[in-house]
Amino acid sequence: MFFENIRPSKELVIEWKTGVFEEHDLHMHDALEIHVLRENEARFATINKQYEGKPGDVFLFRPFEPHWNLVKDRANPIRWISILFFASIMRTVPEGSKLLYPFYAVLAVSPYIPAESTCAQAVQDLAYRAILEQEERRVGWEARQFALFIDILVHLLRHSFQQPLAVSAPEMDDGMFRAIEYMLKNFAEDLNMNDVISITGRQRTHFYIRFKAVTGVTPNQFIHRLRMQVAMYQLGNTNKSITEIAFDCGYQSIHYFIKHFNQYCDMTPREYRKIVKQKQL
């Protein structure tokens, strides 16, 4: 299993992809992905489960969740629409943090959406239209593609609330959802965890247990991963100073930001920016 540092030139990339029959290690990265399977059968693998995929199925790959999509039949390569994006893109969308819920409530929402579901059918149509916009490149295509992308996220969010939860309803209640949404929206602020806990109406210990069960990480890890996602994007795609980026992401000390970034990426922010910029040349 390995960590793949995906660094697209934009916060949102929608493209055709193909896969052939070969063995893979599971990998993970900090991006969010939607795979819309179009041709032939596949196996969607996570660290503890495999899903049999058929054309029309939709699969969500979550940040830092080990995964791979594998060709099922050697003679039949797979083709899918890949929608790759970063949490930072939601900062410009009204209530955008809410649309990320299916990607962070990893135990409450299944990553597999079968082709026969209304949601998968809608996502298939919207993803294909988004690809066509990019291929035809008529005036205003980028704005239209972004609108289609947001529509996809709305369908996924509504679908997640219509399905039986992977954890029981009393444990994944509306209070826990509001807490996740609040943290997604305010991760760059100096969050008081007591305020977050009060949103859920739970006792402190129970909140921490359920939060990790639902998201797969502790609240502190959740916040820092979001901050790092935004920092890595800004380092590679803006000319902001490292100090500006540190404050944008909620770090009050540049020294602490550099230390945490080094622990997270095994390099300094300056080294990371240099590597990304060189790849873009």
C-alpha cells in the first residue's frame, strides 16, 4: 500500500480513464474522487472490502482511504469517468461543506452506489454531460461543467440520507452530521472543541468515540488533514507566500505550520512548492 501525491493543475479535474488487467497495491491520497464506471466489469477494492462493479455503478474514493479499482476480466479493459477534486473547492460554494459529507462520513455512507439506483443514473448522465462540455469547449463550458459537478454532489448528498446507515441511526444522528459540517466549514478557524461537542448534544467521551467511528480519524486529525489539503493546493497553484498560506489554513504560527507540514509530507512547504512548480513546467 502506498501514498500517491496527486497534484492536478486545477481543484477539479473531470476526465476519461481506462484500466487493463494487472495487479495493484492499494493506494491512498488526499484527493476526493468519484468513479463513474462506463464499460465492462470491475472490482472496487478498499482495505477491508471488495465491491463487484458493473457499467453504471458509481464509487466514491475518500481521502486517505486505501483503495483501487481493478479490471475483473483480463480480456475486457474498463473505462470510466473520473471526477477528482479537493475539499478547498467547496469554499466558494454556498453551504459547500455540506456537500462533502458523503466523503468524510466514511462509516455512515457506503462508497458503492449501484447502477440501478436513481442516484447512480443521475450521476452517470451528469458526468457524461460534464465530459461533453469539456470536449466541445463551447463558450462558457467551464462554468457549465462546474454547475454539473455541483449537481452531482447534491445527488450524492441526498442519496446518502435516503439509504440505511452503516452505523445505527441513534449513533449517526443529525447532531453528529451538524458537527462534521461545522468543522468542514470552519476548519481554518481556531475551533473550540467544546463548541463542536455541544452541537451534537453528546458527552465528550461519547463524541470522540463516535466521531472516529464515523470519519475514521480523530477530530484533531480531521482538522489538520483538511488544512493540509488546502495548503498543498495553494502552494502548488497560487503565488501566495508561505506565511499567507499558513494563516489562510488556520495556523497562527508559521513555525508550527512548517513543522506540521514537514511531518505530513516529509518535506518543507518551500521544497514542496519547488517540486510542484517544476512538474508544471
